[in-house]
Amino acid sequence: MKKIILITLLMVSIGLSAVELNLEESVRMAIESNKSLQKAKDEVEKYRYEYNTVRGNLFPQVTFSGGYMFKHTNLPDSAILEMPSLSSMLDSTATENDNLIAEYLDNALGGFMPSQENSEYSLAGSIQMSQAIFLGGKLINGISVASKLYHLQEKRYYLEEQNIIFATKDLYYKTKLAIELAKIQAAALEFANLYYKQVNDMYTEGLVSEYDNLRAELEVKKIHPQVLEAEKNAQLALQSFANHLGLKDSDLVLKDDIKLDDMQVIELEDAISSGLDNRMELELSAIGVEVSKVMLRYEKGNFLPNIAITADYNFFGMDSEKIESDDWGNNYSVGIGFSMPLFTGGANTYKMKKAKHTLHQSELDHETLMEMVELDVRNSYLQWQADLEKVDNQKQNQELAEMGLKIAQARYENQVSNQLELIDAQLQVKTARLSYMNAQYAAVISYEKLLKAMGKTLK
């Protein structure tokens, strides 16, 4: 008995390494530590950058290119031809003009002959610009698709976050329920031990039979393994919840109890209307329909002309010895381009028809999803109402069972009833308490499911 009490106290008490958490703190920790949610956040950022990338095509595309080249040539002797000198061929009768003309021709002809060693230098640069004027609406539609996909990822991140919050609340209350059930089993064992002690004392004095004493002892031995099982389940639930929060090697103490007082009054029609207006899945589906519409417009743009402006400016410089900063040449050009498909073998037509069918499928999926959301809200609402009725019934059953136990104790102490009646009353109390706790847990979770089905933001 002492061992059981120590295990129970260790499980529910605050140790040196224990972490006290309420429901709000648990949700925050789960959001911060969940890897799937972190990946979803990265996915949002990826689509944001993709949107900015596509949007950048609206602006002029400017590129700069340049290069520097040095070339040195050393020709073999066989490649150098000996040029005849006209000046040396003149006789003494040649006039001064004849000598000038001969020297000029010698120099001119010598310029056509390559030098045995030659070095060349060049430096050139180019700036090019292109600007799309009209692409059949494909550029604008592409930006629109990228924008919608970016917002789609934002919605998916929100939906993933809501799923994490709901799962955390479910695990929190489920763990709390496991702890409370362990307490109920421990209390039942404590009662059975106390009762056995009383019966054993009465048996020693000869007031009850040996059969009564054996029945009391048997009840203790029967409840003992149930207590161990409940404590094991509570410890496993605590460990699972700690893993969910990213806490390892830490003892958790859950401070918030299961409460039904915070529930709002909700009517079925209001719940359905809220679900159809606020359900995130419907927003995602609506974005999917819009994307299909944009893709249809994109495919229609294949039949329209493409117009773009291009311009480029080039500058260059060269010198046999060096590149001089004040010795540059340049050229530039500006043009406008036009292209339009005349025949593609029907490919553009088939793409457009495929996009129409995709749009029709998206619209049908959206209508189907609306029907499913309405059904989900209705089922969640009815389940919540049924669970609330179970809570009231189980609460009354617990009160009646506790009253019956008091009566059975009084009857047994006055020797009006037998031991079986008292043991049965004790069993009824334990069963009623367990059922009441389970009903409370079911009501809280079904309420959270209803809020989620209505598209309400869980916190």
C-alpha cells in the first residue's frame, strides 16, 4: 500500500525537475517545437520569394557584359616575306617627287606585311536592356498565380497551426484524464484497504465470518493491479505529452483541470453558417478555383501577340600599346519585337480546353467540400450536445452512487446487509467517477472539434 501511494504522489507531485504547465503554455510550446509547423513556415517563405521572382519580370531586365583581351603573336621567319624597296630601284635621274612617292609606297606596302612579333590589346563593354510590353496577358496571369499560391501556403500554415493546437489540447486533456483516473483508482484502493482493516479487526473479535474477511482481502488484491495499470497509463500519457512539446527527461505537472464552464451557447444554424463562412479548407478550395481561372486565362494568352522592347549600348577601345581612357568607340541600338503564333498544330487549343476541364473539376470539388463542411459541422454539433447530456447523466450517477455507498456502509455497520452489498456499492462509486471523468473529457474535446469545424481560431 505504501508503495502505491508513493508512486502516485511521485506522479502528481512537483519534483525538483518538474515543469508546471497550463493549457495555454502547452499550446505555445507545441507551436514553437513542432517540426512540421516549422517546415510549413519555410514553405510559406519559399512561395513568397517565388512570387517576388515572378513579379520581377514586370521591370526592365538589364545586363552588363565586358571583357579585356591581350594577344601576342610571334611569327616564324618563313612567314615574313622580304618586300622589294622601290626607293632603292630608282636611278640618279629620279626627281625628288619620285623619291617621295617611292618612300610612300614602301611604307604603305610594309604596313600590309605582318611583323614577326605583334601585341594587341582590346577592352569592350555592353549594356543590354529588354522590357516586355505585352505577352498576351501571360505575365500578369503568372504573377497572379504566384500571388495566389503564396497566400495558399499562408492558409495552409494557419491550418497546420490549428491542427497542432487541437492535437495539443486533446493530449493535454487526455493526459489530465489519465492522471485523474489513476487518482480514482488509488482512492478506491485506499478505501478497500481501510475497509479490509476494519473487517479484519471485526473478524479478530469474532463479529464477522471468515468468508467476509476473505472477501475484503480479495477486493484489495483485485483493485491493486488496476491501480498499477492506471499509474502506468498516466506515466505513459505524461511522457507522450512531453515528447509532443519537445520536452525530454522532464516531469510535467498539468495545472489546468477539465472545465466545462467556458463553453459558449451555440445554435446549430449559426454553427453551420460560421463553418461555411470561416472554414479554412473552403478558403483553400476557393483559391484553387481562382488559380484554375487564371490558368485558363494564361492558356488563352497563347493566341495573342508578344511585344517587347530591346536596347543595347556597346563601347570599346583598342591600341597597339595600351588602352587609353580617352580613346573609345561606341554604338547603340533600340528595337521593338513582335511575334504571334499562327499555327501550332492545335497544341494551344488543346491546352485551353484542358484548362477549362481543370476549372470545372475545381468548381465541383469546391461544391462537394461545402457539403462535407456542412455535414461535419452538423455531426460535431450533435456529438457535442450528446456529450453534454452524458456529462449531466454521469454527474447524477456519481452523486447517486456516492449516496448509495453511504447507505451501504451504514447498513453494513448496523449488520442489516452483507459485505457483498457494500463491495458492490464501492464498485458503483468507482465506475461512476470514471464514467463522469470520461464524459467531461469527451464533452471538452467535442466542443473543441465543433469550434474547429466552425472555422473558429483555436488558441
